[in-house]
Amino acid sequence: MPETSPEPAGSRHSTVRHRAARFEDRVHGIRARCARRRGHVPTVIPYVGYGSNGWVRVLCRVLLSKPARGEERSERRNPREGIRGWRSFTSVPVGDVDVTIEVGGQRIEVPADRGGVVDTRVPVDLTPGWHVATLRAAGSAPVEAQIHVIDAATEFGIISDVDDTVMVTALPRPLLAAWNTFVLDEHARIPTPGMAVLFERLAREHPGAPVIYLSTGAWNVAPALSRFLARNLYPLGPLLLTDWGPTHDRWFRSGRAHKEENLRRLAEEFPAMRWLLVGDDGQHDEELYARFAEEYPDRVAAVAIRRLSTGEAVLAGGRTNIGGPAADVPWVSAGDGSTLADGLAEAGIMRDEDAGPRTDA
């Protein structure tokens, strides 16, 4: 059987839920009935997944939306596309359907959770590299999700935050999500100077290394974030996001817990991997990375922290100023990707382009 996400996979399988979750479920039920009467049908939004020897992690979300025309349907076969902008938040999540996953000759059905999200681990043997999983729900058109199968011998990977790390936001935290979602088009989002070049250099020096974007952002913005990353030449990789609103046992989801759980999960899934952890000093990245480095010192190649400008730090609510972990892990901080690259080169994590080929430790 596939291994599903920690939260109960679908409201119909839950027993006792928080009253906020029960209220949200009633609201979604009313909206779903109205949407179906208007002719809306289930639509699967695919996300990039990953895996290794014997398994893959498949990610997608099911929403009710207007039936797609032919050209729109073919566009949605691309996992970088989906329901755009504010429509992704007004669309109704579907938590009472099964999603059929076909990958590597395997075919399984997995229930979506309360928010319409499918996050499941499928047992399948695939060769290292990029593969495609076909996803469909009852009444929906099939879509394709890209899956990066990582060679078990790969020893280096990148885990990166998104807001204020690869993307400059410069907004007060309480307004950030609403602005990015309802107002700002991804064409207007500003990439962090030098960060895409840094990631490209790392990917070139470490062929096959995974790049995983770990953020507290909502799954609703995944298509827009994917388009932003592609447009600004960041390496393709999975987005590990979360869902807003109440869970089955609490009022609100914890962004910090989301990051901690996924960091530990990645450490367990790839025991031979040493990760470069990339974040910024405006949230909890430093604290989370320091704790992770102390817990898994042999799994961290280095920590790279983007220092926010004074104005960005004020809008972000201040700096964390951890300064570095207690563990013996290289810790580099700078205001842009180019200076971070210099620091990582000094730490031996990447080649100094002015000093010739890098000698691995």
C-alpha cells in the first residue's frame, strides 16, 4: 500500500476533527455543491515529485473548476501550469475523490485529503533521472507530473526556502501571502540577485543533485511559483508547500513544523545525502537549520543564509541572528547569491571560478 501524508487522507476517513476543521468542511461542502451545479468538474493540479530506489513521492491537488477547453487541457499537462492567480484560492478543493496514479507500470488509487491534496509514496522501481506520472480523478482529464528519481549514490543536494531567499518580497509578513496571491503576477516578482546563477553553478558541479524548494507557502501558489522559478532559470525541482487553514486537530497549520517535518523526512529518505541548506535571516530558517545541523551533522554540507537589507528586515519583523550552528558545519551569509558563492567556495562546497577546478574533500 502507498504511504500517505501524516494528516488523514480525506475528510471521509477522519474520525474526530477540530471544530474549526468541521466548520471549514461544511463551508467547502456548500461551495462544492454550488460549483457542481454550475458545471464545475474535478481538476487535478500536478506538482513535481521526487524519489529514489524503489519509491517515488507523488504530489498533486484536486480542485473544482470550469471544464477546460482543448488548448487549456493540453497546457495543464505541464506541471508548471495550473489554475492561475486568485482563481487558485477561489476554486473549491475536493476532498472526497480518489486520484489514480500511473507511474512505472504501477497503478494505484489514493484519496485526497481535506484540502484536496495528495502527498503519497508509491512503491515503484525507476531508473535515476526524470520520469512522468499520469494522474486523474473521476470526471477529470489526465495530467502529467514530472518525477525526479535521485540516484542512491548521489551525495549532494540543495534544500532552499523561497520567499526572501530566491525571491525578493519586501513586504510585511501579514500582507505577504495575500499580495503574492491576489495582486502580484509572477512576471512582476523580483528574483534575488545572483541566486539563480548560484543554483545553476551548483547543479552543474553536482550532476544529478536534487534541488528541493521548501516553503511555508500554500499549495494554491505552487503553479505561480513554478512559473517564476522557470522564468528566472532556477533548476527544476519539487516544491514542498503546505495548506492554509485548520487541521484535523488545531486551528492553524504550523509553518515551522512543516519545515521541520520535511527536513527530517528528507534526511531519512536519503541517508547518504549531504544537503546545502539555503534560507534567509528574516524568518526561522537560521534556527531551523541550526537545530537540524546539530541533530544530523553528517547530513549537512553547509548552510547558506541570505542577509536581508535593513528595509527588508524591518518588513520581515527583524532578524534572527543565530550566527551559526554549534555543530561543525560551514555557515555562510551574504546579501546576494554571488557573495554567497564566494563564501561557499572558501568553505570548499563549490569551485572558485578564479581558482581552477575544485578538489572534493
